[in-house]
Amino acid sequence: MSTPTRYPDYDVLRKRQSPSWDEVTRSVIDERLKTPSDPCFLDAVQWRALEALCACIVPQDRQDRPPVPLAGMLDQRLHKNSGDGFRHARLPPLRDAWRIGLAALDAESKARHELPFASLDHDRQVALLKQLQHGEVAGSAWHGMDAQLFFTQRVLPDICGAYYSHPYAWSEIGFGGPANPRGYVRMYYDRRDPWEAVEAKPGQEQRARRENRRVR
């Protein structure tokens, strides 16, 4: 059974040839849609750990649209070394932080369960991540990097940021993509432009479905 959505039948990709998007926008979105399914930067062990980590941070169980390729998007970011323009002073640069963090996550998992992180069942994966979140993990595998900071300043923003930068997630939340060149006009609370998605309110699901099929 698919998970109910607040924006039934809305697909932001229908906007591709509409006045909502220009050629630059289309090019950026096309690149995200073509995210490789195999790693370009990480090795096979790191890749498996990252896939499992992404699945814990942003579970994707929807049946009505493809999953966002989170591990691939993050691997591409590491491949291009696309940083934020800033970083926490107690964390190493982007690539080093992720290399150390993924290796340490596997090391912590093996120390507790004699298995790499990707081989644990979901409950034990979540339990270990909660320890990271609460600052209860520290060991030589982290090479001096603060494990809690890695979780709060790298894992959460990098994975969640990747998710909500992808058009599949935009469809889920009713976002129309960049405002250039069309822009948004009706900025007041609870008003929508005709090219925006319609939220399904109780008793009006079919109306929202019909209108969202027409949104371009």
C-alpha cells in the first residue's frame, strides 16, 4: 500500500517545458535525474555503509514514485568536492570527514556486533546512530574527529539536503522548483498561483488530484 500524499498526482517534472523553468534549470534537474547508481568517489565498502546510513536517515518506502538516489548524490558531491563554502572548525574538510566517518561507523558496528554497519538489522543500525547523535561514541577509529559533530553537522544536513534538492522530493512536498523565470505572485498566506500544487484537504482529495494533473 502506498503512503498517502498531501499532493496526490502532482509531478513537478511536468513543468519541464513550461514557462516555470528555463534552460539552466532544466540542465541542473536533468543532471540530478541522471545520478549514477554506482560510486565514483567512494570504494565498495564505504558505498555500502553510506547506502545503509541514507536509508536510516531518510527512509523511502513510497510506491508511487522512484526513490531519491541519496548515496549517489552524496558520492557525486564528494567526487566534485563541492563543499558548503564554510565548515565547522572542529571537523575536517568534506571528503576527509566522510571517509573517516564511514570507516568509523563500520568500526563501531564491528566492535559492538562483529558486523559492518550495512549488515546490521534496522533496529541495531538506529540504536548505533542514536548513540552518535547523543555523543556516546568516541574511539580511535574517528582519528580525533568529534563523532557527534559528524552526525549533526555532516550526516543530517548532507543527506537531508540531498533529498530535498531532488525533484522526486519536490513532488512529495508540492514544491514547483526554482522560481526563475516565472516566479511566484500570490505570496500571501494560504494563497497559491495556478502553477503551484494543490494540497489535498480532508474530503477534497479527488479535487486536488484532478487539479494537480493539470499543474504545469
